[in-house]
Amino acid sequence: MAMKDLMIHLDNSAASDSRLQVALQLAARFEARLTGVFAVIDRKIGAKTTQPSDEVASLIEQAEASFKQRTAEAGVEQRWVSRITGSGNMMVKAVLAWASSSDMAVLGQHDPDASVATPRDLVEQVINNCGRPVLVIPFAMSQRTIGNKIMIAFNGGREASRAMNDAIPLLKLSNDVRLAIVNWSSKEEGEYAFTENDVVDHLGVHGIDVKIERFNVDGIGIMDLLLARLAEESMDMLVMGAHGHYGFPHLFKGSSTRHILDHMTVPVLMSH
């Protein structure tokens, strides 16, 4: 599937600018429209008023002007939306709705030290419920390139398979694609039957050349190993499946997903 309709969540954080730069690169590369969704929580909004505070209204105005200027400079078709809500739950639903009607959503990793009015679980909730691939950008991202060297974390499960296929438009543009075969020792994670040759053949049909790397680690240790390997090989993107359920994304196998989201240092494309 071609990526022709991208969506990005914007807020008043310093990291919002760096993820916009990534989204602009991808939108230009795919000749896609980019929808900017500015969404934060404004505690002033409630039963008595639906109008944002003067401070938030000013943030919206500045963000919209910057977004439209930068998309124009990049030659990218744009659409602007602002959704200011009075609660975290309502904000999650607003971002989720826009992500669901895009080809891919670009969101930012939660920064525990930033004073930004966004829910901690925003990214997880969107990943697990939007039905679209979500590209998560680290808040401390320092790299200037994205998608030149991509590692796919693959265990044969549904989520991993979906993430891999969702990433095909990006994989086709990559110079270096690694397939990290995850061999779990636990029965629950190791029950999937597949061979790496089948996966390599499938990607090859799409013109994607793949190198295989194997990992034999149980539990969350594989996530640390993947992160270390990404750094050692200077990979600039990770593709992996995500686990979780609405309201409780950290449960039902979700610990690995959260571990990556908490410790990621390169952009991660996740699908559920």
C-alpha cells in the first residue's frame, strides 16, 4: 500500500519540532498529504466552557503558522486540525480518530521530564487501537536520517507480520534491511511456526533485499539486546509488532512494547 496520507500529532514540546521534520521528510518522499493534529489537555475546558484558555489559544496559533510555513517550504500538501480537550481520555480518543483515518501516524515518545499536557499512555493507546502503523519518534532524537537502515523484529506472530507488511513502503526505500529472528524459549512466545526463508522470499517479491540476524534470549532481555544491536549497527529505524488492549496497553504481553517505548533511541514503527 502506498503511503499517501500521513498524520502527525503535534504539541507544545521541544520534541514536536523534530518529529515534524521526520514527518516532512517522509511526506516529501512519498508525495503524501500531511495532516497536523495539534492536541493537548487544557484543564480550563469542562462543563462550563469548551473554549481553550488564552495560553493554549496562543500555542495553537503559533503551531499552525509554523506547520503551514514548513509544509509550504517542503512542498508538502497539508491539512491542519486542532483538538483541545479537558481530559486525557478525550485527548486520546481525538488523536486516535485522526490516526485511524491515515495511512500512517507519526507520534512522539513520552518524555517524563517535559511539562507537556499529554497523557503518558497516548502512544500505546493509539498504537493498539488505531488499526494503522504508528511511527514513534524519540524525544531525544539526534539523527538526521530515517529509514536508510531498518531492523525488523520478527517472531512469526500476527503483530510482527502486520508491522513488517505495514513497513514495506519504507523498506523498499531502505539501503539496509535486517530481519531479526526472535527465538523465544517460552512456549507462549515460541509457538509460531515459520521459516526465515519464507519471510525473505515474501519481502524479495517486493524488491527488498534482507539480511538475517538471530537472537536467542527469553523475556524482556531480547528488547535490551535489540536496542543494543540497533546502536552497534547504526540502524535508524526499528519495525516491530505491539501488544496490548484499550485501557490496559501494558497488560496482555505489553511489557515488551512498553520497554521499547520507554528506552527507544531510534524511530520505531509499530503495528498491532
